[in-house]
Amino acid sequence: MLKQSLQQRLLQKLSPQQIQLMKLLQLPTVALEQRVKEELEVNPALDEGSDTSEDEEEERHEERDDAKDEHEDIDLSDYLDDDTPDYKYQASNHSKDDEDKDIPFSGGSTFHERLNAQINLQNLTDKEKEIADHLIGSLDDSGYLRRDITSIEDDLAFRRNIMASKNEIESVLRMIQQMDPAGVGARDLQECLLIQIKRRTSNSFAKRIALEILENYFDEFTKKHYSKIIERLEIETEDLKEAVAEILKLNPKPGNSMNTSGKTVQVVVHDFTLSINDGELEISLNGRNAPQLRVSNEYRGMIDHYQKSKEKSKSEKEAMSFVKQKLDSAKWFIDAIQQRQNTLINTMTTIAHYQKNYFLEGDETKLKPMILKDIADQIEMDISTVSRVVNSKYVSTPYGTFLLKSFFSESLSTEDGEEVSTREVKKILKDIIEVEDKKKPFTDEKLSQILRDKKYNIARRTVAKYREQLNIPVARLRKEL
């Protein structure tokens, strides 16, 4: 049974202008420049540069009036088939705030193309060339063949209609393994290193020991069980050191050495500059974050002319509706850019003063515990707004360029009840590991005990978590001869 009812509800919705501001806040400098260019292209009512003076604007109006007098005898309706303006025929299924996901094209030859060029120099049959082409196409970016020969055999049969035996495939694979860079076409790390060391022309004692280790004691080598290797090979510690030095010269990812041209080099563009002047912190916004934008005087003049005219046709009304929409959009965008600048400066200034001791000296142990809520409360904004501001933003300081997020950390209580930053603890942990005896590196339990002696009450599992976040391996893998 259908029923009608009248309800009153209180809803909270974001306006289009608020959504636009939120999107602009989270953009880093480079992305903002691109966003401004896109807006300039789609909105003719938006111009670059500061507002023109009143005299210049008056001259523009006079020029338009003169042009109107010259052509006042022309009736535009003679040239129009109907009353529908042209812009209504334009279809667009994309929002101006949609992300651009076009894939950029890269220049230069790829890793696989260079291998194919080397294959073309070999005296191969058509069948062998097909097998080689398939094998090269199966290599990953590091230069390894991760698929087993049986799977390659099936692929050739079903995808290329080539019936190749296991021996034929391995024969072509060995040919690829003789190509540059050395180690390409290997099926695992051990084979990759063996291919490289066998191609070395020297016949030194260190090379022979290194070859023996890679062939027969690779597992012990990766686990750094050096004592077992010394005992079984009946060599001295110095001999093992020289052999390990030979192995460390080899490239574990040969494909990467030929694939640099296809990689994108990211350049960090800082959003803020922090400087110290007479013991005081000074914050400035990168000039590229403050583009000079203004509303087009031409479009303003159209509105003024329309308001002064007495007779208004249907086509003029629709055209003016379009012009007004573009003018409003331009004003909103300029206001949003201005609000973005104010919010960025306000947030960064608050962060700088909150961490003033750190920024004055650059000592990480001076960093105070700080979470998003601490800054949000001081600038009287929502936590989500602060999160958008610090997202992907960098600040240039006398001590380097840092991601704003790196200054935020949780707190940890010492035995004295003092609140310290987890980043301070990580810095102390890193310093302890740097000065440890590499022949007998500290275990996580020992590191936990050392930190407790320094009055940082931290459990072993927490030490392991911080160590992993610092990309420091376990004690066994830190061991050196």
C-alpha cells in the first residue's frame, strides 16, 4: 500500500566549493600547477596575472563599445539556424576534477629490446629465434626467468604452435645467458651470480674460493654461517673476506642495469621553505603554490553590457547564463586557491612552532610527540583537513628536505613518566646498531635491554617493529667478518 508522508530531516552536505577546496588542499606543488593549467583551459573567464587597473579596464570597455558601433548593423540571428546556443551541443562525460590517468610514453630502448637486438646478431634458425623471443619476453625487470622450462615448453606449443624440446629451450637459454648484462636469463640468484663470476677473466685465489662458495655453500653464505664455510673449505678468515668481497661486486639484478631509461625520475619540489633568522623560525610558501589568477575583464564587460541593454533576446539570456556560470566558477577557483594558501601557511607555521626545538637545532631527539589532533586543535580545523595538508607535502629546512608526515609520531613514556616521541626512540635504536660490534651484533632482546637501561621501557617485539620500519635486518644478517 502506497502512502505519502511529510518528513523533516537535518542533513549536512558539502557544497561544490568545499569539495573543490578539499581536493586542492591535498595536491602537492607540481600537481597544483597542472590543476591550474587545466582550469585555465576549460574556463575562459579565468586569466593569469593580477587584476588590471581601472584605467586599463576602462580602455577595454571603450574598445568593445567602438567595435560594437562598427558592427551594430549586423544581425547575428541571420547566421543562426535556431535559438539554441552552440555550447549546448557540446557533450562531456568527464568532470573537471577527474584524475588524469593517461599513461605517459617513455623514450629510449627497453631492456627486452636491447636483448632482442643482441639475438639478431646471432646465427640462429627461425625456430631458435622464436624460442629466444619468447624467453626474452618472459624475463622480468630484474633479468630473471621465473617460469620453469616445462611451462615455457607448453607456452611455445599452445601460443606459438612451436614444438620445442626441453633441450632445445635450454640450449637457447644458455645462449641468452651469455649476453650482456652478465647474469641475464638466470632462474635464481645463485645461477645469476655463478654466470657472472664464471665470466670473470681473473684466476685469483679469491675468485676460486668465491666460485666454490656459490656452487657448494650458497645456503650457508646467505645465512652468514661463515664459521661453517671456513671449517669446510679449510681457509683463513682473511681468505673468506676476500672471497666475499668478490661476490659483493656482482650484480644481483642485472636487468635493472639496462632498464634505467624506462624509469621515471621523481624530483621532490618542496611546498614550504623554513629558515632561521636571529633564532626565529620563518615560514614561506613556495611561489609556485601561489599562482596569479584573476577574473577575465572581457567576461565582466559582457555582463555589464547585458545588464545595460534594454531588449534581451532568448539567445542572449542563454549566453549570459553561460557567461555567469563561468564567472562564478572562476571566482570560486580563485577563492579556493587563496584559502588553500592560507590553510597551508597556517598549518605549517603551527607545526614549526610545535617542533621549534627540533627546527632550531636539527636534532631528531628533540622531536616532540605530535599527532594530527594536536595541530587540528591549535588551528581550529578538522583532523581530516590537517591530514590533507600534510599529505605529500615537503618542507625545505637548513637540515634537508622532509615530508611533513615524518614530523608526526606517537608518544612513549619513559620510566620517569616523560613523554617522548617514537621517532626519538628509533633514532637512538639506529645509533646503537651503528656502533655495535658487527662480528657479534646485538639481538632484539639485547637491544631492548640497552634501551631499558636508557630508561626507555620497550619490549623486544616493539624493538623488532621499529627495526623493520628502519629497514635494518636481524642480527644474523648484520654479521660481518
